[in-house]
Amino acid sequence: MNQIDYHIEAVLFDFEGTLVDFQWQLEQAVSEIIISLEKAGYPPDLFGIDPSYAHIYNKSMELTLCEDDIQSLMIKNIISSTYDNYDLDALSRWNLYPDTIEVLDRLGGDGYKLGLVTNIGQVALSTALGRFDLTERFDIIISRNDVARLKPDPEGLFIALDRLNSAADEAIFIGDSVNDIDAASAAGIFSCYLSGGENSSTTGVNFDADYEIQSLNQLSLLLNNDFR
């Protein structure tokens, strides 16, 4: 993309697959949660063919709006406990990408507002951020527990923009999945796909990121070259 007349002031990041390596057991989690929800009265066909973990979460939250308080709480507890368990499983194997700290410090030193918007829950996320010394490097952190709907819904990005007091056309979101790119598009934010994470290949999927990089180290060059 050629240089454009926009000024980027907020740089938002996904977490797993973007700042740390991707370790979430997607297929196993989807299989387990579908079985648990079926036992609770939600048949698999409610979630469509080959649903993603994020779609299952968002659809379940939508369905609970029509339930009584007890049923709604039960479904939310099933979802939360299952996803928290898979978060913690991934936490046990996460490794920080070698350029993460350098890139965040460089961007922070250059005056960018830095935000984190992730589908990971607060329990595992807070532990990981502390372990990798990342907490204080962000101006805003949005986890699964801060939103009603996960990415690709743009809710988390809208919350981050509001708290950073930044406009959508002054922000860019870096992520490793189609969910990330779709969320950025829905929020009106510039999107940047980092290869090698959750969606390591975009072949055969509807994928339309504004930018693509192979490592975080390429981000500063992108911001300097493509934005004024």
C-alpha cells in the first residue's frame, strides 16, 4: 500500500500468536465445548458447520439472552471455565517472540499509544504479562473478560480506542488471525497481519488485511514508510 495522508497514534496488538507463540489447542477446545453445550441443551447445529471457538462463544452469549438467570449463568460458567482451562494450558507453553520487547519499547519511545486486545481471559493473561514483563508497556489492556463478544466482533477494539481517546483512522491493529483482521475492518481500523500464528496460511480463506508483515521488527518500517 502506498503512503497515505493518515497519522497513526495508537498501535493495538493481539496477544497469542502476535507477541507470544500460538499454543491454544483449538480443535480440542471446540470439540469439548460443543459436547458440554449439547449436554446443557444447546445442540451442535445451533453453531453451524465447523464453528470457531470465538463464534461458539459469541453465539452462546447471544443465546443466553433468551434464557432465565439460572440457565444463563450455567452456560456462561461452562464457557468461561472451559476457555480458562485452555488458556492456562497454553500459558504453560507460551514463549515470548524474540523481538516483542524491543518493538514495544521502540514504539513507546516514539510516542505511540500502545494497546492490547485479546480473546485470552484475564486469569492467564495477567500471569503471562507479568512473567514476560509486558504489563507496564501497554496503555490499555482488553481481555476476554472485558467484553461481551470476542473478535471478530470489534467490541474490544472500540473499548480500547475509547479509553485511549484515539480515532479509528488513527489506529492500526496487528494480529495473526482472520478474526483479528475482520475485527479491525469492522472497527474501521487499519489492519496488519503477522504471519505464522493462528492462521499461519491464508490460502482458501476470505482474508483482506491492509498490511502483512513476517515479524514484529518490520512494524516500525511500515509505520514510517506508509503513514505520514
